[in-house]
Amino acid sequence: MDRVIGFAWVIDGTEGYGVASTVLALTEHVRRAGHAVRVIAVRQGSLAQELRGRGFDVDVLGAVAMGVYTGGRVARALQLVRNTARGRALARAIRAALIKRTPDVAHVILPTLVSPVSRAIVGLRAPGGPVLGVWEMAAVVGDRAPIPVNRWIYHAAVRRARMLVLANSAYTGRTLVGPRGRARGVEPVTFHLGVDEGRFDPSRVRPVQRRDLGIPSDAVVFGVIARFDGAKGQRQVVGALAAAIGAAPAPDWRLLLIGGPADGPHAQAVRDEAAQRGVADRVIFTGPVPDPERYYAAIDVPCNARTDAEPYGLSVVEAMMMARPVLVHALGGPAETVIDGVTGWHVPAPTPEAWRAGVARVMADRHRWGQMREAARAHALEHFTASAVARRYMDTVQGRLAQSQ
């Protein structure tokens, strides 16, 4: 290591599973590499507490978080006015926290924090040169307005501070630059995420047994590990399985749905679909679990059935790391992480016909599942371990820091 680099991770503090997992994995590996990592949290929350529990220096600003745009045009316009004021106040608070121990790098993930962080670091210098802003872009840029206001706001923030943009998939990066595929001063770098190869290791996990879930040992088991949301596609998977395999016991099949809320309207819609199809006894709900890695041994084929574009799909990579080939809607990250016919199967569109065809492909390849399991884990170990991603991250950041000196 040439020198110790100082990092400041700027977080909201309340982030959930996907973002929290990436923050915890990357900060830990950067720290293990001998670099200094501190955390600035907008407010107290589960992620801030977890990081403090792991021994990180966490400053909680106690600031007002940026609001989410909802409602009609008037409501959104009012929210824009409020967010502009909040963003400037938040930028001042972040800058004051950074000045205490000026880091070399200010790292941000949440889109709502990109503009405040970019304002906070303008003109701020570390001993080695200007503070480098890094935006780990974990979500696509969407905008329902006639003009791409969101994209323009992000462009302004990135250009203002010359931020390094690390997009979690090529698809995600393209939504930032726009349909023309370019934007002056905005050049996202594709940065696929990784998972903890120690945690997601089939040889080390204490698996949940099928019998504990009421699943026959010889059943063909599909699974979806995701929160219950209409866009997550659990209902579509129920319909596809019922149509492609049928309700007859040859072959016997089950669908394991892991996530919550299991008593909300979306879960009820899935139950209604299963009942209408006559397969309610084949669909098993576990509710949310803290240890999804333990459930993969009970699943033959995990599915990512998101109906729109999946920015990355961390559960897809987790499944491959657990030696499971994955059936995915091939739009967004899963199209880049899953090799069709090798480490899983692509479904080209989120339509009932496409999903039925996808399930049919899976069943036709049943004799190859063992080979595909080995290929899935090998692919994940080569490209998507947290340690490999941390090395790529450090190489990229160190290269950009060297350019700015």
C-alpha cells in the first residue's frame, strides 16, 4: 500500500438490506486494507448503529433528511422547494463534519445525498489534493416529467465536484447519461457489486432443511427472495409455474417466497393468484428472514422476477455464490451478471408467455442443474466477491486520486 487514504462514507443512517449490505461489505474491506474509514450519518438509524457496533467512527448530524417526490405537479413543485432548502442546509452540515478531519474521499450512495455531498466538497482539500467525491450509483435515474429534470440535477452535481460515478451496472449508468449515451463531464464506470464470500459459502452455511418448511425432499423448488411489492413479480412466478408445470404431481413442485410484509396487500394478491390457480398448497411464505443464505439449500432455482429493470440484483449474485443457477428477467443488472444457459436462464420480457417459456427451459435443463450450479458458483467467485470488488474499488479510486494531484 502506497499510503493510507482517508475515506468518509456519507449515509442517511436508516438504509435497508441491499444498500446496507454493500456499505457494510465495502467499508469493512477498505478498512482491512489499512485505510481510514469514518462515517457521516444524516440521522440515527439501523445502519448507523451497525457501523458503530463494528467499530467505525460514526458522526450523526441529526439533520433533516431530503424528502421523496410524490403526488402531482403541485406537490412535487413544493417538495422541490423544500428539498432545495434542506439540501443546502445538509451540505453545510456535511462540510462542517468533513472539515474536522478532511478525508481524501467522500463516498455517497443514496441519490438524495449526491447534490449535498457535491456542494460540501467543492473547494475542500485534503493533504494530497482536492477531496474526491465518489457516487456509488445503486439505482436507475427515472423521470416521468416531459423534461429530464432528475438527470440534469445529477449532471450538475457530478460536474460541480468532478465526482467519480460508479454505476452498479452498465444499464444503471446509461440511465444517468441519457438516451444519447453521453453527457459532457459525466462518465459512469460500471462497478458490479460483490457479496461476502465467507457468509455465502455453501460449505459453511447451516442450511434450513426442507422438512422444516413442509417441503417434500424430492420436490422441484423455485424461490423468490425479495420484499413483497407488485414490481418484484412474485405473482407472475406463481402463474408461470402453475401454467408451465401444472398442478399435477408429476413433477411435484413448490414455490418458496422469502420476504415481507407477508400480511400486506401484495402478499394477499399472491395468495389469491395461487388459490385461483389451484396451487395454494404449493406456495410457502416464510416472511422476512435475517439469514437468507440458509434457505438456498432448500431451493433448486431462485428467481428474480422484477417486472421493470433491476438496477443490479444483489440477491441474484448471492444465489450464484450459493451455487444456484438463477431464472431472471434479463433487463438491467441480471442481464449482465447471469450467463444465459450457463449460470442461469434469461427471460426476455416480464410477460406471462415469456415466464412460462422460461420455466419450461428450466425444466428441460433439469439434467444440467448440477453442472450449472458449479458454473454459477465459479462465476460468482471469479467476479462478484466482496474482496475482489474492494480491490477494484481501491484501484479505481487510487487512479483517480493520482490524476488529481
